[in-house]
Amino acid sequence: MALVGGKRLPSARRGHRSRGRFVPYGPRARAFGGMFAIHFVLGALVAFGAATAPSAAWAYLALALFGSLSFGLLRTAPATFLLFVPLIALRLTEFISGAAIEGGAYMVETEITGHATGAFARLLLIYLLFFLTATIVVEASWPRLKMLIRDAPHRWQPHGRVIWIGLLIVMSAATAYLMPLGVNNGFPLLDHLDRFAYLRTVDSPIYSAWMTNRPVLVPFIGVLCCVPRYRLHGASVLVWLLALSVLFGEKFTSLVMIVSIFSIPVGLAHIANDRAIPIRAIGAIAVAIVVVTLPAVLIAYGALTDLDAAVRKYGQRAALQGQLWYVADDRYLTNMRFDDRAIGADVASWMTPGAQKAEDAGTRFGLYYVMQRFTPSRLLGRAMDGGNGFVFSLYPYLLMTMGIVGLLAVSSLLAAFHALVMRMVAQSIAEGNWIASILFGRAMGSLYGGYTTGFLWNFFGIKNLATIAVALFLIWDGRRRGSRVRRMMQALGSRS
């Protein structure tokens, strides 16, 4: 029995009622299991073909298979699809980049012209194992989570006004701070400024904190859109956040992340009532993202004055998403490897919050460890001075320090860990435990930072683990009789 909002919910049974019928979960498990089996077989054939008859066509087939996997998750394990849709979107851009690279794209940062190597066919197999592990973890807990989410919109109703006012205050304060900043230093979108260079120019911890922590707000916007009375309010805040992000130079990937995270509470509330996610809605959202973001990206690259140059720069940026994996696979692919110095320095940083900075890590492990092998020293120096660098560094880093066997083991561990965090994100939101939701949202942002920068402290560092521990305590306290957390949430609802 679970205590939620002062009421006890019955424990989940190994099945659910759909249109008046009890449907066991065995058939659903067989459905996603069969889907993964088919994709593993096809992925292995693609990887074999890429190794025996190199061609860019295999990279395009890997892209098509990852798209097929995403569709398969949507149909057979929609809860997993929704909880991982931000990562699915990021990985999709990586495979798009990989197809361009193996098709001959020039990678400016590493000064390499790509050719067919089969790197992204092999990456597909790694991600198949990752998402299989994540699906098993999520689907095992979905029956119980589903019961919480089914009635969640009614639980959220009393808090709608508080969430709306909170979002309004945060967005108004952010706008009031950012607009003068843009007037004084220029707007990255309008003045064609690189957002990383802009971050260094303004040198504002408030600006940096805002850009880093925006995703924490997004699930609350999704919650607001699930409450009929506040649906329009939620939509207006989402548009407001996207517009502010575009104005300050955020590109396609960042905007996709915002929309994807927004869809988690909305989508979960939908499927918890045994309603399928309409494919047309997914397509419409994807088209809307492209229509909105592509012109914004081209404008940021100077399309208003030189469209051809902007398109060329966009093509170069597209190759950035996958180039580190491409070069790491090309030079460091081996079954077993163990760089004890890098791994030892990495693990030592986990329990020392002050050491969890890219500048302090330097080239010993993580992002700059990877970049040092492939990047001209002048570019590496500029990146380290600015505290930025290449994206999607984690898997190249794992390959270079642990080999393919270690990479697969750690990848599966990360998949399970990520799935558990996302499960708790969904549970805290469903229960209306908003403080825990913020903390889990912060942990979720840290995970995505880890995938991008390659620093494992984003997963296992003391700051992230402490955040998760406090959030778990709040979840536990929220279920107790006489819970202070629940009384506070009820008080907020009554005042609304």
C-alpha cells in the first residue's frame, strides 16, 4: 500500500485494466523484448557489413535503425520512451551527425575529413544495450508508478495557482535580469555571438546558473498544462522560455531538450489512462521544433547577411555532435583497456566537491582528456580557458580508458541509474512533492551534463548523490502519517 496525499492506494498488481479487461504485463514484456531482439539482429548485421564492406550507407542504416528503435519504444514501452525522450533526441542528433561524418563531412575542430569506418554502426549496438537495460528497469516499476500518475492531475489541481505564480516570478525575474544584459552586451541571436564566448564575456554567475538550471523548471510547466484551468498559462510559459532561450543563443539541441522534458509529465498522464501516444502529435512536435529552431540557428550564424556562410557553418556544427566518438573509435577501439591513472583521478574527484570543475580536472580525465588526443593545442587551450569543449564526450572517454568491455559494463550501470532517477522524478511529480521534484530535476540535469562532458562526477559525485539522498528522504517523509512535507503541500493547495 502507498500513502499519497493522505490516501492509501492499493498495491500494483502484475497487470492493468484496459477497457474493462485485465491485461497481464507478460505480453507487454514480450513485445518490447521482441522489438529489441529484432533491432539487435539488424544492428549486428549492419555492424558486420560496415566492417567487411565499408560504406557511408551503413551509417545511414544505423541512423534509420535508431529511429526505428525510438518508434519501437514508443509503441511497446511508452513509459520508457517518455522518461528517456530527451536522451533519445540527443542520440538521434548524434547519429545524424555520424551519417554526415562517414559521408565525408569535414570536422573543423579536429581538422579531419570523415570517411566510412563503421563507427556509428558499432555505437548503435552500444546504445541498444543501454536502452534495453533502461527499459527493463522502467517497465518493472511502471505498474506501481502508473497508479500514482493516473490520478495525478486531480492531485495537481489545488497546486495549479502556486505553480503558476512560482513560474511567473522566476520567469519575470530572469527576463528582468537578462534583457539589460542583452542590451549592454548584445543578444547572441541578433548579434551572431557564440554563446560560450558570450558566457565568458558577461562573466555572470547568475546568467550561468540560469542557463544551466532552466530544465528544472520545465516539468512544472508540463504539470501546469495537465491542469485544464491552467493549460493556457503553461503553454504561454513554455513559449516564453523557448523565446528567451533562442534570444540568448541556445541552439537546436538545447531547445529539443526543453520540449522533451516538458513532454514527460504530459505524456505520462496520457498513457497512465491507457491512451496511446498519437504518432501525428509526435510528428507535429518534431516539425514545429525544426520550423522554429532551424531559422533561429541560421540567423545566429549570420544568415541575414550571408546565408551561404551560415549554411556552411551549420553543416560544420552538425558534424560536432559525433566527431569525438568517430575519432576515438578510429584510434582506440579495443576489447580491453585500463588507464588506471585517468580512472583513479576520476574516482578521487567524486567525493571532493571542490575538485569537480573541468579546469581542475584538466587533461587528467574527462572532457579535456579526450580532446587532448585529437584537438590542436591552440583550440584546446582556448576551450580550457573558457571552461567549455566538445559535446558527447562520455562514451569516447569510456572507450579510451576502459575499452569496449568496460564501456559496455559502465554504460549498462549508467542506464539503470538514469532509469531509477527518472522513475523518482516521475514519482515525486505525481505525488505533488514539489521540493523533491526540484531536487530530482537538478539530479536529472547533472546526468545530462555527464553525457555531454564525460565527467563521471555528474553521476556518482557527492553533490549529485547528496541531492538524490535528500530528495529520497522527502519522498519517504511525504508518505508518513503526520508528514511535514505533506502538510506543507496541502497548505499550499488550500491557499490556492
